[in-house]
Amino acid sequence: MSDMQPRLPLIEIENLHHRFANGAHVLRGISLTIDRDSFTVLGGENGSGKTVLMKHLNGLLEPTSGTVKVDGVSVSEDSLRARLKVGFVFQDSDTQIVAQTVEDDIAFGPINIGCEREETALRVKNAAEALNITRILEQSPHRLSGGEKKKTAIAGILAMNPEIVVFDEPFAGLDYGGVKMLLKKMLEIRSCGTSVLVITHDLEKVLAHADRFIIISNGIIAGDGTPPEMLQAASEHGMRVPPGMSVPEMTWMEPES
Ligand SMILES: Nc1ncnc2c1ncn2[C@@H]1O[C@H](COP(=O)(O)OP(=O)(O)OP(=O)(O)O)[C@@H](O)[C@H]1O
Ligand SMILES: [Mg+2]
């Protein structure tokens, strides 16, 4: 059946509201589609609702009203399906660690979705190689450095073969080499046909690679366009736009890498 609807946007959000039990009305009517094979940056001030919005993509939060569909199916109706398609690299890697070794941690997702032992082992191997963490597979993830934890979390997501990977503030705590590695990884993910969505305040590290830049402010979409189109809006909404820097310069990746 899915062959009959290849052109649906990957994500369709329609008039999404989220009000928490304490009355905080955090998302106030968000409508948005995210295409396949896209690289999107989502920005906005602290507390604007970015993480709350993304948690609706895999059912971690339910809409108060409105709908969120992944590949044509409502997340509320089938959150398991949404979790297979939407990989989420959390802001805080510690919340994503579930096992006693890095290897088991990466294997957790594939096992959970019913992969056989051999398939799981292959996925763990590939993901660990992709993130260059094969040498720490036997270690306890709790004892890793912040950057190593982030790599472990990303490997665990890649092992699920998602259709989109959402990175929530991925650069926080990464050194120069770590940022370069992560950017490279994002571009590789994208070149394999998987979409990438990066929530970040660090425009100068990544914006050059995005084909779309969405700005959220106080629970509504305040801007949506190409990165050059949105620079003015970004500075109006509290993001630092490096003075005199053009969008193609906004990357920490070196041209030859
Ligand atoms: N469980 C909750 N109950 C009540 N309010 C919440 C809850 N979770 C988040 N909020 C509120 O929702 C608002 C948006 O939070 P969110 O985490 O989406 O911000 P953000 O845009 O991701 O910010 P940051 O850039 O700091 O990560 C905040 O004011 C926060 O206090
Ligand atoms: Mg956040």
C-alpha cells in the first residue's frame, strides 16, 4: 500500500495545540509539513516550544488539539509506527541511555522492534563504525564523556534505520572535532535519503547545510523559508546571527572534509 502514496510529506502537523496540565499553553496552533529528503533547522528562543513540538512527532506528547501525521498516519493512532520512522536524539544524552554497555544500548532499539539477533548485531556494528565508537562498545555508557554519550545516542538512533532524525541541540558540549564529526554524519544521513531536522541556537555551525529554516516563537511559527530569507527574522527572535557572515559560511565543516 505504501507504494501508492510515495509523495506524501513525511511529517504533517495541522493546527497543533499543546496545553499542559498546569495550564501552560505552549503550542498555540502550529501547522507545518516536513518533506522527505530534507535538511531543516528549527530555531527559537529558550522556552519557545521547540522540544515540546518535536515530542509530538513520535508520541512522547499527545496533542491537546490538532493532528500530527507521520507518513500519512496519525501519531496518536499508531505511535509505534511513528517511533520507527522518527529517530530522536535528545537534548540530554543521559535520558537516552538505557543499558549497561554501549553495545547493548545501541542494540536496544533494534531488539525492541523485533530484529533478529544477526540483524541486530549487524546494525550495531554498522552504527558503531559510522560513529567511530567501536572501541568503547564494552564500556558502561554512564561513564562516557558527554561527546561519547552523544555518539552512543546517535548510533542507537541510526541502528533503527529511521526516515528522519531529529537532533535536539546536538552541538551543546561537543568540541570542534565533535561538531565536525556530527555535521559530517548529518550530511551522510541526508545523502542516504533520510531527512534531518536540527533544533539549534548555533546557526553558525550548521545553517549552511539546511535547505529550510523554521523559527518558532512563543508556540507559533514565526518564520519559515530558506536560510537566507530567514536571517532577519532569526535575529528578531533572539538568535545570534554572526555579523557579516553569509549563509554558506555558516558551518564548522571544513571544505575538504
Ligand atoms: N511538562 C511540562 N509541564 C508544563 N510546562 C512545560 C512542560 N514541559 C515543558 N513546559 C514548558 O513549555 C515551554 C516550552 O518548552 P520547550 O522545552 O519546548 O522549550 P524549547 O523551545 O525547547 O527551549 P530550549 O531552547 O531551552 O530547549 C517552556 O515554557 C516549558 O516550561
Ligand atoms: Mg529544547
